Amino acid sequence: MGAMELEEKTVQIRDDFDPDKILESGQCFRPRKQAEGWYRFVSGRQLLYLRPLRSGTYTVRCEPGAWETFWHGYFDLDRSYAALRGKLDSRDDFLQRAMEYGRGIRVLRQDEWEMLVSFIISQRKSIPAIRRAVELLSERFGERLGSDSEGPVYAFPTAEKRSAVPGSRRCRKRGLGYRTR
């Protein structure tokens, strides 16, 4: 497959949203922080580049229409996390500290297959090791979406694609160890 056609546009996110905290939250393993303040997110066959401009304003690059039809839902942007925080007990000091620490993290609406496989891979591995294993699995069995300054970008392999490729030894070579079965 050739490179995806990406459109660039400016979007407003008026609620809690912090790409660094999302990357470090441990709920997904494909996003990357890149040069010049860009963040790359990959989910299924969708690819997003996002760069903060100023408070609540971002430049996004993705397939035409994908911000509205896919990424908006992926980042749960219809839900106001600030409003949810406002409903919690402000007298609870521990809860207040926890809310402040987590401000900016979104509960991602991830692909269920990718989330399940990533969770299985994650057992007894560090986050950097999980990221490497997920990327190697995508490189080996996923469809190429395009490339950027860091090299080729691959979709996470579908269940059908992965099941059609025999050989747990190949998966072990990619750091999946006892999880291959």
C-alpha cells in the first residue's frame, strides 16, 4: 500500500487533554512523541499526527474526515472530564491529588483486538518492552500505512491476518515468549 493521503487542519480541544500523559498512561503502546512537537497515534488502519499549538489548539494530520469520524471518539472527546472532576468530593485530599495528577489523560476507545493482544503481551514486561513487542508484531504481520521521519508505519495485524501465519517460533523471536500460543 502507498502512503495514506493526510489532510492537515487545526482543531480545538476544550477539555482535559495531554498527549504526554496519554502516552505514559500505559493504556496504549503505539503512540510516539516525534520531532518538532508532533505525536503519532496509530489505531487499526488509522494514523494521526497531532501537534499542540497553544492551549486547547492543535494541528492534526489524518485521513480526510477521520478526525470527526474516528479520532474524536477514540479520545472520548464528547465526554467532559472537567465536569466529571467537578462532581467528585473536593474535601477528599487524596482524591484531589489523584485528579490533578491524572488531568489530561483520556480513556481511549481502542480497538478491542489490539487491546486484548497488547494486554496479553504486557504480562511481566516493562512498558518499553511492550512497545517494542507490539511494534515488531505490527511490522511483521500488519499492513503498511505509510512512513514518516522514523520509518515505515504499520497497522496492528488483524486477527484474521495473524491467524493465517503459522509459526510461534517467529513470534518468540519478536519478544513474545510464552505468550505465542
